[in-house]
Amino acid sequence: MSQQHQSQPQQQRPGGYFVDPKRGEVGELRSLLRNPEIQRDVKKHRQAVQKVIATMTHGIDVSPLFSEMIMVSASKDITLKKMVYLYLCNYAESNSELSLLVINTLQKDCRDENPMIRGLALRNMCSLRLSSLLEYILPPLKNGLADRSPYVRKTAVMGVLKVYYLNQQAILDSGLVSTVYSLLTETSPVVVVNCLVVLNEIFSNEGGIEITKPLAYMFLNRLLEFNEWAQGIVLDFVRRYSPTSEDEVYEILNVLDSRFKHANAGVVFAAVNVFLQMTDSLPHLLDDVYQRVKVPLLTFMSTGTPEMSYVCLQHLHILLQRRPRLFESDIKLFFCKHQEPTYVKLKKLELLTDAASVANIQDVVDELTAYVTDVDVEMASRSIAALSKIAMRFESCAEFCINQLISFLELDISHVSASTLLVLTDVLRKFPDRAADVLPQLSHCLSSVDIPEARAAIIWMLGEFGEALPASPYLLETVVENVKDEPSHVVRQQLLTSCMKLFFKRAPECQSMLGQLLEYEVNDETHMDVHDRALLYYRLLRNDVEQAARILSVENGAAALRATRFAEDELLETREKLLEVFNSLSVVYNQVPEAFLSQQVPYTQHKAAYGERYFASLTNSSEGGQSTHDEASRRVITLQHQSSTGNLLDVEDDMTFGLDHAAGDASIQSAVPMRAAAAAAAPHSHSLHSDQDLLGLGAEVAPRSSSVGVQLVPNATLDPQNFENLWFATTNSVEAAMTLSVVPTMAELERTFAANNIATMASSEELEAMRFYFYAQLVTGDYVLIEAVFDIPSQELAVTLKADQAPLLGEMVRIFKSCLIGKFMNPDD
């Protein structure tokens, strides 16, 4: 019976080690580790430790086995040692006192005859992440740097970096940095590369290790000794070297030319980067250099995996920005293949568009035309957009490309017609004289296309160039008659603008139609932005028709449109910056490093404050998150807002907010402009029925209701945990945006709000923004929570307020804004 009980734990479960174990197995594992028979059998001992590691992998706490695992670490079996050290490194921080027990074993292993055991012990000793053990770690680390085995030395070099992250001053004071520097000239390539990496990390704040001519030449002469990954590191280091003469540049490039034939893409990209950086200041060499470096990149693009092809395409696109005719003879390499994934095809479309020239435009247009009927809708749409870009780039070929676009409207394919209509709006902005060729196609498209954006494009063309098409007012009239059934606010907004523009060109035919449309939209509040625009147009017409015509710019529209500069032209500056970080993720992401990097060096964990996820990482201004209040804040404030005067739209400014009511209530997200000083407003003096009715309309604007005073409690307190709980639990919210006239400091903003009984819970400074969390307590006991994000470059302050009582939010927005007016914000903003 006893033998049966002892053999039962040794049986493996059917699913192997990594099936979900029961939490009660910790006691069973302890008995296995303590069993003398299992300890004598190396194979069974390994299986027992494997079970511990498997249980730990499932997330089950096996730290109670720490003492037993320390005893196992004394084993001579290297496999057991690896597993035990993995366990110890995982639980060392939570068992810092018990970790002292393993130091003797690790120190003993660091003196073992086997270099594998010495290196393994040293690696794990440096991975314990316990400052209290530094006095025991530094002596073996110094001995490891002088060890006779290259494996131990390279491990010790990386250990210096691990300890540096743990305690920088200890490494700098111990002289280990100088020792690592001296190892740069040693015989083992793996040690040299590790030294290079470690020194670059340690001196990262100074731009990395200083590169001298002897050091650069030493690495170049030994380049073939390194493995492929080490070569990439060395080449990135050599890239920073500045040759003193043009002859020296030639010598370095001749040495690296053979790296273009390497099978590893990382080595090739690193070599390309060296070529580009060293010849950037030699314009007469750039053409030859670009021709040389494009060959290996095109080879990897054509023969590599889809992922590798995409990376190559991104880098080739950067080169193309510098040399627009670089791929003039290689354009067919960018033609899409049937088996390629969509992301590669779309990237090739971008290069086809940018690499097109007068010499190859016929081939490019024919290829893009073939993609238009592709079953992939996105591919077809991007191909049509590419054709339009080519038409706008090459005026000599514009007629040919525009004729191709017009022919797509006859294919009677819904998504093709929609995409074509969208790009034709851009084409006609640059070539308004070609409108006469496009307008006759619109009658059929208006009845067959049902995509809102495409219908809006048709209506835009009818309004912009309607004088060239006799039937244009009647086409718009059909849409106006059915405007009640039009669900898209995009179409309705464009319909308002186009009818207004056409009214100034063909007034007799459009007057009745425009009056009908304005009457409906003014009285309809389904889409408030459409309603506001209709109200604006009506009042423009009521006040001065000639002024309204000038505002809508219909007289010299064609000349103005022809001079339009498109947004794509602004991307060149970003592309130039990407060339400086060639062979990096920035090129793949198509973003400069500052746009997606927030990590600092050394790479310790750094939590950035982003919205609601990292309340705990924000720095509280004082205990409990409450700011220091001025003497003026020791009173309850009541802000009664004064009446405001009317303006053309009967709206006050550009601040908008929307209320999100609790579940079960209707969701209201209307953009209602308000003025910070608005209160108890009298009926507006410009109601629609009080003046001459130009189009026979009549309506009234309802008077504003008076605002309610809000009383805030001074010296209110709220702890961070309750703030976070209330923030997530509260569903009523309001958003506001306002522009500050100056850029304040964080302390100035906190003091200003504290003086008005709005306390600071937390604040943080990000890359180009400041983030605040405020709170205020009402005399009723309710809290108002506020998140404010100030974008420094644009000086825009975005505010989100939350409260249980939704009616209070509008008043709190005005209080918040009144705190800023005068000191940080103009009264009229």
C-alpha cells in the first residue's frame, strides 16, 4: 500500500505538464521535491521540477516551494539548475529574505570548472533584481569579466547592464564600465558585440559610446568575424562615424559593398543605411549611391515573404521621395501579383503612383485600370484614387487620365462609380475646365449611386459647375423634393451649399427650390449641424444677398480652386525626417519616432497617463489629491451668469457639449454652442418672422431659459480611489473645447482653479500636452469630476466633466470657463 502511494504522484497526466493543474498540487509538489528516492533519480528529479515550472507557468503561486527549490539548486545537473534558476528569478523579489539562502550556491557555481555552469550562475545572479544583494553580486561580476571563457565574459558584460538598471551609481563607482570598454579590443566577437551594446545603453543619454577612427576601422576590419545579427549592430555603430575626407568615404563604402549580397535582410538594410548617411553631404555621389542601394532592396521585395516585401516597400518609398525618377525603369516590379496580400498590394499602389513619370505613365495607367474591376473593393477604390493623383501631377497626361476616370462611370458598378465620383471632385478642383466632360454623366449617377459620400460629390459638382449643365437645377430639385427621406446629414449639408451656389448663378430656376429646402431644414432638428447651416444661409440672404454671394465665393471660384494646394504635399517633410531614421520601425509605421515612442533610457517601466486607465500613475499634488487653496477659496461661490447678446446664428461661440444620460434614457448628443457668460437670456431680437421674409419662410427661435446658480464647497476632499470609482460609475458627461490665449504652467492652472474651489486630484506633463484631473463638491454633497487636456502647440484645452445630475453640467462648464477668462483666455473666445 505504501509503495502504491509513493508511485502514484510519479504518473504524468494525459495532457502532459502544461494541462491546467489543481491548486491543491502545491502540497503534492512539495512531497515530490522532498522524496529521497526521487532526489536520487536524476530523471525523476527533473520531472518533479518540470511540474513546478509548469504549475508556475499557469499562474499558480508556487512560492511556498521556495525553500525546496533552493535545495535543488545545489544539484550538479545543469538541466535542473536552469529550471531552478528560472524559478528563483521569478520569485526572488517576493521572497527577498529567502533569496539570501541561494547566494552561497550561486557564488559557488560561479567558481565551477564548467564554464556553462559559471555563466548560468552569473546570469541568474544578475537577474535577481534585488538591491540588497549587490554586495554579493559585484565580486563575481568582476571575476566574470576576466574569466578565461568567452561565454562567461559575454554573460558578465550583459550582467553589468542588468545591474546598471538596478543601481546605476554602483556600476559607475565600481569601475566596471572601464573594464567593459577595455574588452572592445578582445579576440572573441560575441564579447565585443555585447560590450558595444552595453556601452551604448549606459551612455545613451550622451548619444551612445563615442566613435573614433581607430574604433570604427577596427570594427570594419573585423566585420566578417561577427555573426549576421552582430553585423547589424556593428554597422549601426559605424553609421555614426563621420569620415574626414571623400577618399575615406570611398574606402568605407568599398568595404561594405559586399554586405549587399548577404542573405540576411538586417545586414543589407544596415549597410544601405551606412551608404545613405555617409554620402548625404556629397550630392554628386547620391545618384550613384541610390542606384546601388536599390538593387538589394528590390531583390528582397521580389523574393521575400509578404512581410519582408512590405518592409522593403516602405523603405523604397522613402528613397523615392529623394529621387522621384529612381524606379523609372523598374516600374513593372511594383505591379501587383494575384497571390499577394492586400496590404502589400496597397503599398505597391502608392509606389506606382509616386514612381510614375512621363516615360512610363502609359504602363502605369493601364495597370491601374486593370485593378479597377478587382473583386477587392478597397483595391479598386485605391486604384481609382491613384489615377486621380497621377492626373493632377502630370498636366500633360491629365486628359488621358480623366478620360479613363470618366469611362469608369459607364461600368455601372456601384463602388467603382462612387469612388470615381469622389476623386473627380479633387480633379475638377485643379482642372475646372474639364467639368463639361463630367457633368453629362451625373444624371445617371444620381439615380444609380446610393453611397452618401458619392451622392454628396455629385451634388457638389452640380452646385460648383451647374451653370455649364442646363439640367442641373432640375437634378437638384429632384433631391430637394425627397430630402425628407434623405438619412445622410452629409448629403443634406452639401445640398444646402450647392443650392445656395446655384441660386446665385441661376436665380430664377433655383429660388423656389432653395426656399423649400431652407424652410424644411430650418424647422427640422434631426441633424443640428444641418439646421444651423440652413439658419446661417437664411440670415445671410435676409441681411444682404450680395454679401452672401461674396461669402460663398462663386465669382472667382474656378481661379481659386485651380490654386488649391492639396494636403498630400505636406507629407514630404515627414518623409525627409524618416530618411534620418532609415532601417527602423519609424519607416514601417510611416511616423517619426516622437509620434509613437514614450519610453525613456534606461528602459525602466514608465507608465504614461492616458485617459482613465492610469489614474494611479499620475502624481497627486498633495495628500488626498487636494491642491492648496488661496484665501479667496474659503467661501462658497455662486456664479450667476449675465444675459448675452444675439448674433447672426443666435449662437454664442465654438464651445460644444453633449450629455450622455444614464442607461434607459434617450441619448442626447447634440452640439449646442453656448457662451460662458450666458444667463437668463431674453428673447432674441432677430426672430425669423420679425424681419423681411426673403423666401417666404416664417419661424421663431425659442428664448433661452435662465441658468441656475451652482454653489461649490471650499476645501472639498476626495481620495484618489473614490475619484476613480466615481469616474467610471458616472455616465452623465459633457465635453467642451476652448482656446487659451497664453500657455500657462501647470502650477498656474492649478492655483487658478483652486481659488474657485475646484481642487486638483492629479496632473501630469506629457510630450506636448498637460493633463489634469479636477473635482469640485456641491453644497448638495454631489461631486463634479473633470478631466482637462491642454495641447500646447495648438493651445486647445479639451475638457470632460462628469456628474450624477446632468442639468448641472452645463453650468459647471460655464464656471470652468469663467475661471480662465481674463487671465488665460480672451472674454470673446
